[in-house]
Amino acid sequence: MNVLITGANGFVGSTLVRRLLDDGHIGADRLPFSALTLVDLGEAPANADSCVRFVRGSIADDAVLREAFAEPVDVVFHLASIPGGAAEKNFRLGLDVNLGATIAMLELLRAQERPARFVFASTVAVYGSPLPDIVDDATPLRPQLSYGAHKLASEILIQDHSRRGWVDGRIVRLPGIVARPPGPSGLLSAFMSDIFWKLAAGERFTCPVSREATTWMMSVQCCVTNLLHAATLDAEATAQRRDFTLPVLCVRIGDLVEHLARRCGDDRRALVSYAPDDQLERNFGRYPPLDSTAAEAAGFRHDGDIDSLVANVLQSH
């Protein structure tokens, strides 16, 4: 079995690669694989396992994709993207990577003799803003950013290719995944990760949303577990639906600071100041409760509680 991962060197992608190589199988169902094809703009991982084949380049480049899909693929984890802020600044790049490359991959898979399982990392940005008092499986999808629009268009195409039997799509809408390494990421929501590393290091942090702001969070370890679970869903589960908004923790920023202080030191509370940005607050600080009935029924999970979320993040660091 050949598993292909786009964005393999990214925050989520690299964690997924490590999990696969450590486990030697996919998910709790222990689905075996013999080859791992990694696609990324960066360098090949050092001391890579013998089963790893690395393809360097942009997924928006047809030649890169042809090389990546030169051998039949059984499972795809499509993680690569141009995130929200970067896609707003460079519409053409966002369109080419977030939508054009997805279409190209679906067409390459359509030419295969047997359909591949296609796990697509979508985003809660497909909901847009403002959000209703409760988000559930019936909430309309009305993205307000190009990133969300491209992801929603990709979801529709994956559903259609799956309907025709060309791929076996599994769409998971990711919340804020924490805590990404410090540094430029193109994410408007980067503060959600920065707060972990600043307080863990005992450094001052000016939060761009208020103490009362609420947002949806998931640790990268929990995210990877859910991606692997998506790849092993049986036909009965995907016959009901192929798109799942993952269960999340709806976290109040003030509560997150309190839990970080308990773990990292009481002095951390005094290191946080607040300078809310109205637009960031509207887009990332007013998340309501999420009813993820369909995802939970299919076996997807969140971190459990805020203390477990903090513990998972700090342990990974």
C-alpha cells in the first residue's frame, strides 16, 4: 500500500509522518502500508526510512504531481495549502495551490484502476462569520475568505468524484491546530499558538483578542489521530456522509491563560496583556459551541478538556 502526503514537512504533516513511521500502520485499525510518498517544498527528511520516497516541489506544479503520482496511490492525506492570511494577500497563489492542485490530484486519481482513499484537510473557515449561536451539521457554509472558498469548492469536487466512484473521499474540517512553531506562518490565527510558546518560555505576550474571546482548538497529536481515523473509516460510515467538522474544545482565552499558568508557573498570568483587534476578534474570537454529532458518531474525538489540551501541546514541545 502506497500512502501519499502533501505538505509532509508542515506542522501537521511532519507529525503525521512521524506517527506513521513509528507505528508502521495507519490508525487503530492497523492498516498496513509499504511505501510512503512525501511531497513538500522543503528538503527531504534526514535519515528517512527505506519506505519513504520524497518529491520536492509545489503541488501547483504539474510535473511535481506527475512524479508524486507516478506509482499507484492507495491513500492520500492532502494537507498542503496556502493559509488564510497568505491566500488573502496573494489570490493567484492561493487559488493555484488550494483549488487548482486539488483538482489536478483528483484527475490523476481518476485515471487509476482503483479508487484511492482521499483524506482532505478542510477548515472551519468554510463557515465564515458571523457564526450562529450554535454551529451544527446543518449550519450553512458561507466562507468569507478566499481560503475558505477554495476549501469549500474542493469539498464539493471531492464529493462529486466520490459519487462517481473515482476516489473514496473523507473530508475533515480542522479547527485551530496548536501549537505551531514560532515564526511566520501566513495564518491570521497564529496568536493561538504563540500564546503557548511565549508563556512556556516565560516571555511577555500581547494577545490580539480579548480575555473573553472564545475559539476552537485541537492539539496536533489529536488532529493526527483524527486524520488517521478518517483514512480507516469503513464504507458504512462514508455512505452516510463524507464531510465531518471535527469535535473541538471551545476555549475561552482567559481560561487558557489560567491553565498555562498552572502548568508553567503562576507568574505567567502577569505576562499577558490584551490589545484586541476588532477584525481578529470577529473572525477568531467569537466561536460558539459546536455540535459535532456526525463526527462523534463516526468516532472522531477532541482532546478531552483544556488541561489535556495544554498537556498535549507542552508534551510535544
